[in-house]
Amino acid sequence: MRESSAHASFPSLTVIMPVYNEETSVGHVIEEHLAVLEQMRDELKSWEILCLDDGSTDRTWEVLQTMQAHHPSVRLLRHERNAGIHQSLLDLYHAVQGSYVYVTASDGQWPATNLYSLWQELKKSDADLVVGIRRNRRRVYGLWRLIISAFFNLLPLLLFGVKTGDAGSNKLGRSEIFRVPIVSRSPFAEAERIIKARIAGYRVGFAAIEFLPRTGGKTTGASWKNILSSLRDVARCVGQYGLHPRKRS
């Protein structure tokens, strides 16, 4: 982990990236985040970028190894076989060394400047967790994806009284929030994480971020498989927490 000149009481930060078949983008994405972290050096005790290759079948692992060889603050994990985004995030969350975690992707859709935006909001609002809000989703997603996204962002407010904002977006917060056990195993897991944080009394803030169109690959977030598995997890969360659970102050 890269040590900065900041005071020892300043936080340490882990930037996490799940990676799957992103040989053309991941190197550039890491370089962009390293540049932003360098600009934040006087506000951080230390930092690392933690990438997990989820059984890529292209040259992604070789690219990651090259990045690690040139940048000591890059740390790598690997699944020999593809385990999916949920397991990848769980493994990343439990491997972080920083006291704070920033969650992003390796596909180039999330500019590294989002990290600084969320960091500024975290300091300004004294929040424990800040969730990025993609203001330009209408220019990036089709109608079906927008409807599904709006539906699953509304459900937590209706059922649990918790605003999750844009749960699948960039997030920055205390590392213990990302390590708590959850019942969801679908894309709804990130919404449950926010719900559980609010129930536990953590302060959650929101900040506008940038989001770019994909330049390659295929998005599967609004597939029927993900929708049905997310609905099952919503039911599990109702059984686990009840409707509009009492929140700790």
C-alpha cells in the first residue's frame, strides 16, 4: 500500500475493481485512478488499488500483472474460474486493507474523477457512506433498463423507508459497512448493503457523478435472470428486516 505524507490520523483507502475480460480498458482505468489518488496524497495516510480478475479468458490477467509490476500500490486477486460479480465483490470487500473503500468498475464507464467527487461529499457531509448518483443515465441506458433501475431504486424506500439512490453505482465509505453479512445474492445485494447501513445508524450521503456509455462488451444488468433473483432477494430482506425497520440513531 502506497504511503503518503499525510498525518497518521488520516484515513487509508482501498479502491476496488472487479475485472472480467477487460484487457483493452483495465490498464487505462487503473492509471486514471492512480493519478487521482496522487492528487489526494495529502488527505490520505495510504492507498491501494485492489483488482480481482474473475476468471477472464482474454489477456486481462497479463495486463493486470504488468500494472502491478510498474505500480506497487496495485494489488491483485484472481478466481481461476468465473464466479460472478456478487462473489467477486464479496472477496474484494473482505480483502481490503484500507479503513475506507471506494467501489468502481474496470470497463471505463466510471471516470476516476468520481472518486474525488465522492471524497469531497464524504468530508462535507460527515457521512459514513456516500453513494454516487448517475444523473445522465437517460443518455446511456435504454427505456427498459431505466424502468428496471427506477423500480429497484424505489422498492427500498417503499418497503424499508431507506433511500438507496443508485445502489449499483460508485460508493465510498467505511470498510466495515462493506463487510457486514447480507442475505442477498443478486444485484440487489448493494441496495441491501445500504439498507443495512442505515438500520445500523450509519450516515448515508449522495453525490452526482459522471457515467459514460460502454465502448465494448454487453450489459446484462436488466436481464430477466437478474430481475427474478433480485425480487427473491427483496422478499428475503423483508423477512430479515421487516417492513420499515427501526433505525438506530
